[in-house]
Amino acid sequence: METKRVRVYVRNRGFLEARPGDTLGDVLAKHGIISLPCGGRGLCGRCLVRVKGRTTPPTGNEILHGVVEQGLRLACQTKILGDVEVEILTPHIAGEKISIQRTIEVPLRKEKAIYMLYDPSREWGLGMTVYAEALTCYKDPVLVDVEGLGVVGSIERSCVGREKILLVDMGTSVVDWIRVDSRGKVVEEGSTVNPQVVYGRDVVSRLSRLVAKPEEISALSRSTKELIAKLVKSVECTALCLIAGNSAVTALLVGMPVNTLAVRPYEPSL
């Protein structure tokens, strides 16, 4: 039996499809139109919308926020019962463009390379599988080693002498990054909004949301990986990408379950 669908017209954006009973906030967040800073719990009052059409009555949270008397609703508290028209009143923060900031020079290691090209004469102690996978990255690859850690990447032979490393700090709400050469000289830097904020501006809200709706983890993981891939591809000869972040942010980056992070002792599942 075919599931009934309803249409959601978002002013200045067009039509979306939904099912009766879907939460308006979930539908809009899924399409990157709004974010849910408190994870969709109706606490922050920041997903303000004006809605025409069939929806569920206002919730207690909406009444407490005083939005109902203004003819407004919180998208995260509004369930769709039929075709609706929506006007977004909250600034969009989930898809801001990457901003390139000023360039500075901060040598990370004085007169010492961060990474080196692969030397076949050295003993690596690595399995052939790792070696073979690294070789498949480019048509004419050169393998790269970071401070004796082993083969961890590869670059095109034409990039030798022009290699770059992308260093990414995955913050809870902002992703900061710098690109450096092999001796730590900063080539460029910038920041952008962490796409994971769509389901919570803080870690507690985000985890609470995803414990209740684990099926949304894969979409967050995909959007985060797409951002990293975009950063890597934005400058040629980026040989390596090193990422740091707290346990919640990195778990969502790789698509891991977050149940164990939401309760004591707050440890990752792996």
C-alpha cells in the first residue's frame, strides 16, 4: 500500500514532500533549510516559522516561548497533517560558505619536516594490503610517511615538492582548518559551520537527538565527510588530511553509534 504524501511549500524555496505525522522541523532540517540547535526538543525557540495548513495544536513548549500569541510556531514541535505553506523566520546556519581568512606563517617544527616521501630502502613493517591501497590513490603515486608512522598517504608524482597537509579541528559547532606545507608553513586557513549543528548546537542536544533517532547518524556522517572532501579537493597536491575533534564529533564523522557517549562513563562504542 502506497504511503500517503503531503506537500510542504517553503516560501522562496519551493515544494518538499512529507508524510502525514512528520515533524516540520525534521523535514526542513533534512533538506538543509533550518537547523535544530536544541536537537528538536523545543527548548531554544530558534526554529521559528509561520505555517498555514493542517498541523497539530501548539505544544506546551511553544506556549511557554510565547510564539503562539504571535501567530508563529516552532518547527520542531509542529507535526504536519496535510499540505502546508511555511515561511522561515530563523536565519539559516547549517550551510554557510567556507571563509578563507588571512594567511600567516607559523612554523610548527623548526627546520624539521613534518612528513617525508617514502624511501623503499627503509623497513616499514606494513602489510601489502596497506601498501597496495595507498598506491591506488593516484595514477602515478608517491607514498608519504609522517614522522615514522608508516605509509599513511600518497600524492601524484607531479606534486613532489609542492605537497600540502590539511589540518582540521572539528569543533562542536565550527570547523577550523589550516593548510601547511611539509615544514609547517601555513599556506591558508579558514573556518566554516560544522554541518552536524543541524541536529543540535551543543553536544548534549545532538546526542539526545541521535540516541532517539539513530537512523539520522548516517546522514550526518555523510554531510561531514562531504565537507572534509571539499576542503581536501579545494587545493591541488593535498597529500594528507589530519583531523582532530572531541569524541562525539568524531563518532558522528565516522558514523558510529552514540548511545555509550550519552551515558556514563561517556565512552565511544569502539
